[in-house]
Amino acid sequence: MLKRNLLFGAMLATTLGYGPAHAACDIKIGSVMSLTGSLGVLGQQIAKGAQLAVSDLSTAGGINGCTPSLSLLDDQTSASVGVDAAKKLVDVQHVPAIIGALSSGVSAAILTSVAAPSKVVLISPASTSPTFTQLARDGKTDGYWFRTAPSDALQGVAMAKVALDAGLKRVAVLYLNNPYGQGLSMEFANAFTKLGGVVTQNVTYNPSQPSYRAEVDKALKPSPDALFLIGYPGDGTTIAREWISSGGVQRFLLPDGLESQDFVNDVGPQYMRDVHGTAPGSVTTPSLDTFKHEYQQRFGELPNQAYIPNAYDGTVIVGLAMKYAKSTNATAIRDSIRKVTDPHGEKIYAGADQLRKAAHLLSQGKAIQYIGASGPLQFDAYGDINAPMVVWAVDTGGKVKPTGMVTVDQIAQVRQKIK
């Protein structure tokens, strides 16, 4: 009788989601991120956000009585490697959801080749290309695509505003030839020219070249007020050095992909004294404070770099969706994601204590609204969110530092002007 009662109590606790998880029952959440390659220096930090989320979900009692784990694979910032990694996660490990990828080019390949055909949720913390919105509009994602970072349709507008506010009228653009670079360059050029600026050159480049001298020479003529360099730290470092050595103006516009202390150090802080950067930002919420505290306890100081909180949020949302659905079925997870970010639900924040509370509410059939470390996450019909943009610079000591914010309302006002 005692044994039966103990067993029943343990089963009840784990069913409700706030009892101890059992190692014998494991739920894998997949993840494909750039741990090496041109995005590796950023990806290694972003992955920590997902790892912290899994730790909090586990501490909060697991998922439906099981212990969550993160199966993290490296895409090497390569679409083909990313697709192979995603196939392994789906076909061999049978994960119902994947956190990633980071590069828009890698995410697009995984989405169209693996996730959507296999009906597996793909939730990216960092892929910002407007291409994904169009894919969803065209019915090619089947609703399995989400991202916790805003589209470059917003960042392009924010960067145009930042450039003009800085008095820059003539800007050359050098952009990576992938969905990220193509989308951001297009959105920036459209907004910047409609607001009265001039794009002197719009030059594309392919990754992993030993030299970018031809592309740099083309972008130099006619001479611009600044260079908007769109890319990742690896190739971006080579291009920035060649731009400087060729006599290019040492005034830079830099996006989220180059918000990296390693990038600044490799180019040389002495050449990065006039930088105007943008990156998706975080609305200040109780979740952000909790996330920063937990991150520091586990990994040390949180870097001035985008998308680490976004990776945490994406992973937590998948875990909560599993709890809501009481299932690890991918379609059930897809259909539950908006249920656990319901603006009419009881507010739930980051951290194990709050996730334990969420599990209890869900077990009672109550609605919840997870408010993330990156802010409120309201997914539209295409899996997109709205978010502000951090403005960042390089200070006199050569450190990457946030200097301001372009709010959601400010971005909306500019978009209204350029319609």
C-alpha cells in the first residue's frame, strides 16, 4: 500500500509538471547553431542561452514528467552542414523541435529541406531575413517556422534612421550574398533612399574568399560618408581590414552580425572609433534581470552581443508548449506556441521558479503569457515578432557598448513615412 501511494504521488507530481523529473524518461530538444565557421564566435555564446533554458526547465520539474536535454549540433555556418545536422536530429534522434539555426541561409535550407517537409518545429533565435516572412505568406512553412528575433524589415529601417540621425547622407553597402545580407541590404537601401539618403554602391560578396579587394575597390567609388558592412566576423574582418588599407573612410555602420568584441579586436579598435551599430534589443522585463543573473552565475558576465536571450526564450517556449500540449508531437507543439504566449494569460517570466508556476497553472487548464528575456513575444501569422533595436558603438576603450534604442513605435513611424 505504501509503495503504491508513493508511486502514485510521484506520478501525480510529474504529471502536473512540478515534481522531480526521472532520468529514465528523456525529452530531446534539437538545436543547430554555428559553433564554428564565420559565425562561431557569436554562436558559442548564443548556444549558452539555450543551454540555460534547458537547465531551468529541468530544475522546474522537467517536461511532462521527463528530463529535457539539448542535442546541440554545429552547422559550421554552412547550409549543407546544417541540413545534415538537422536530418540527424529528425531522422535519428526524432526530435519534434529544433532551436536554430543562426545564419538565415542555414535556417532557410533547414526549413525548406528538413523542418517543413518533416513537420518539425524550427524556432530561430537569430535568423532575421525577410525571406522567411514571404515563405510563410506563400504557405511554404506550414506554420512550423517561428523566430524570437525580429525581421530585418525592422532592422533595415532602424539602421536608416540611425545613419541619417548621425548626419550620414551617402553610404556604400557591402553585403554577404545570402538571405541575411540580401534582405538587410534591400531593406536599408529602400528606407535610406526614401528618407533622402544616397546609396553610392550596393556590392555583394561571397563568403570564404582569401581577398575581397575587387569588391572593396568597387564600393570605394564614389567616396561615401560611411560603409555599411553586412556580414559575420570571419569574412567581415578581412573586408574591414582591406577597406581600411585601401583608404576607405573609417566610419562604419554595422549590424547585429558584427556586434562582436572579437570582430572589433581583430580589425583593431583604433580603426573602429566611429561605429554606428544596430541589433535586435530586449525590452526591460523581470525576465531580463533574472536571465542576466542566472547567466552570470553559470557562465560569467553576459557579453554585449545579440541573440543570447532570444535563444533562451525560444527554448523555454518549446518546453512550455510541450507542457501545454501534454505531448511531444511536433504539430501539437506548433499549435501550442501561441497558447503559452497568450496576452490574456497570467504572466510568466524567466527562471525555474516561474516555469514551475507555469507548469502548475497549465495543469489546472489556465492560460499563461510567457514574457521572455528578450521581451513580450507575440507571434503573428507568419511566426514573426516585433522588437526594438539596440543602437551600439565602440567606446574610447575599444569596447562594444549599447548607446541607445530605436523603439518599436519609432520604427513603425519611419515605416509609415516610407510607404
